[in-house]
Amino acid sequence: MKDTSPKSRKPRTNAVHAGTRRSQYGEVSEAMFLTQGFVYPTAEAAEERFLNAGRDDFIYARYGNPTVAMFEDRIAALEATEDAFACASGMAAVNGAMMSILRAGDHVVAARALFGSCLYILEEVLTRFGVEVTLIDGTDLSAWQAALRPDTKVAFFETISNPTLEVIDIAGVADLAHAVGALVVVDNVFATPTYSRALELGADVIVYSTTKHIDGQGRCLGGVICGKQDFIRGTVEPYLKHTGGSMSPFNAWVMLKGLEHLDLRVHAQTETATRLAANLTDHPKLTRVLYPHDPRHPQHDLACRQMDAGGTVLSFEVAGGREGANRFLNALDIVIISNNLGDAKTIATPPYSTTHQRLSEDRKATLGITPGLIRLSCGLEDTDDLIDDILTALDAV
Ligand SMILES: *Cc1c(COP(=O)(O)O)cnc(C)c1O
């Protein structure tokens, strides 16, 4: 019999078909099951459902829902993991992954260059419950080696960090972490499922904020945790279904439809980012351009080994510090000032004064978050129009 499993198909096919569950009406577009609960035909069936629910036996939307299950199966097929659990936001996913694995007395090693809310979970939440956290320079394998201990349960990092686009060696960290029996949990937002090879390189748990490229049009919050089936159903699901971080059916439907054209969008956005990075190299108003596939990126070789392309985001430092950055931002016409990324609209973010404002000056300096830094998430507009907008705005600096 012909193999019709996701494994036998390519990502673009899985992005359109994997996980589909058709109702008795045979609808083409996936149905949105906007329901909290489910009807049991008899009292005995109700009892049996609570006792022994299979993957397609639904009870309550916090536990699971057909639209959410379609999204989970589709993203798992794209990421090549056995299973996935969909969450209310990227932070519900990061929190859910960490809280479901860890207990008092455990140790976590994490890269210090992290999304601000991830830092909050590590430094403010986990430590309150007796988990010890060591933050290191994630690009330095000897720092991982030195920090990992027999009681380390999790190694956590963003595979490409926000906003300075450091690339972390997934295979290198995984070898070291697995040697002490720790799980490798990665926040893979900047790599996107399109360029992700996280599982193959040794990550055990892959987390996405689906708010970013997977929605791709700036509408809904969402997150997902991908991993082995026994981990997802035995460790993650009990924690999330009882603590309330599940994804809503409406958001799951938006994300599910977003996956259908994720690959096309991410490729187009990456092409723009690549062209922009090339156009900005050596620009007299810029003191630094950061793009993983730019030959001058500090981890260029690793970035090329780990990813087929540089991704949809680039960062650069405008001359003249905060004053320069503000002049640039205020002179933009097409590009908007905001803080999402992966959106169809190109977005410029000044991390120093917005997303990373809370960090101390020292910490910002260590992370390379300077007053002139701009993170640019490339959208789906015409590339020539974007280049023109950005070069014109740089003239104002
Ligand atoms: C946005 C983001 C998050 C948080 O996701 P939300 O959906 O906003 O909760 C976590 N990690 C990274 C790298 C992100 O970009």
C-alpha cells in the first residue's frame, strides 16, 4: 500500500494537507470548531471518554479541540517531530516547556541573549521555585561545557538570538548537554519551520511563538511545543491543559491556514532580507550590519552549515546612537515602527528603547544592544520599494 504518512511527503505538501480532519460534510477548507465542549451520546460514553480519551476523543477545549489538533499535527509534520502541543502564546509555550520539565533542585543552563520575557521566566519565575539558572555566552561552546553539570536538566537557547542574531551551534550544544543527560530546548522563532533543522541537529524540544511567521499577518497570538510523543502527551499536555495555556480554536484555525503558505512567505521575506543586507553593507550611516548569511557575520560558517538561508530579519546599527536611530525611524515611509516580526508588513524595532528597555545599561552593552541598533523584520512588500525607503531614511541620519 502506498505510504501516505507525512514522512513520505515534502514540507510544502504537508503544509497544505497534514493533520486535516474532515467532518461528515467533506469541507475543503479546514473547519473551525468554535466549541468549548463536546456532547457524549450516553452517560456510559461520557464516563469512558474521561477514562480513556484517544487523540480524537475530545472533552473540553482546554484539553484539546479538532481544529487545534489539525494545527498540532501539521506543525509536527513540518518540524518532523512526533507530536506537538499548541499554546496560547509563545510565552505560554516557553513557560509550559520549562515548568513541565523542571522541579526544585534542578539546574538550567541558558544562553544570555534571549527574548526579554524568556529571561523573566528564567531569572524571576524558575528561581522562585528552587531551580538554579546559569546564563552564559551561548556562542561559546566552552562556556556550555563549563556550565553543564550532572544535575542540569535543560539547556535552553534561541537558535538565532533576538535582536543581535547570534547563531548558536545546535549540534555542538546538544552533544555537550546530552552527555550530562540534559534536554535541549530551543526557541526557534528566527529560524522558522522553513529553515529549521533543529531536530536533526539534536534539539529535543522545539518551541515557536506562532505569533510571528506562522500567523505571518500580525493577527493572533500563539505558541507551540514540538517533541517526542511521550514527552508532549505525558509531560507537556498535563501541565498545560490543567494550567490554562492552551491555544484557542479560532487562533489554531488562523495558524493552520498560515502554515499553508508559510514557506512561500518566508522565502520571499528572506530574499528581501538578503538583498537589503547586501545593499546596506558599507553604508556610511551604518556602523554595523548583522545578518547570519552575510560573510562578515561572526558565525557566518556556522550559520551556513545550520541554515539554508539567513532568515527574514536583519539588524543594523545607525551612526549617531539613539538620535541617529530616531531620525532614521521617523523618516521611514513604508516601513512601520512596531515590535512584532515575521509579519507581511516590514517592521523596524529599536530594541534599546523598547523591547529591551528594562535591562540595565551593562547588560544591554554585554548583549550588543546599543542605542543605535535597529531590528528590521522584512515583510512582503516590493523589495525595491523597501530598499528605496530605507536608503532614503538613512539619508536623514
Ligand atoms: C515573540 C517571541 C517570543 C514570545 O512569543 P509571544 O507569542 O509574543 O508570547 C518568544 N521568543 C521569541 C524569540 C520571540 O520572538
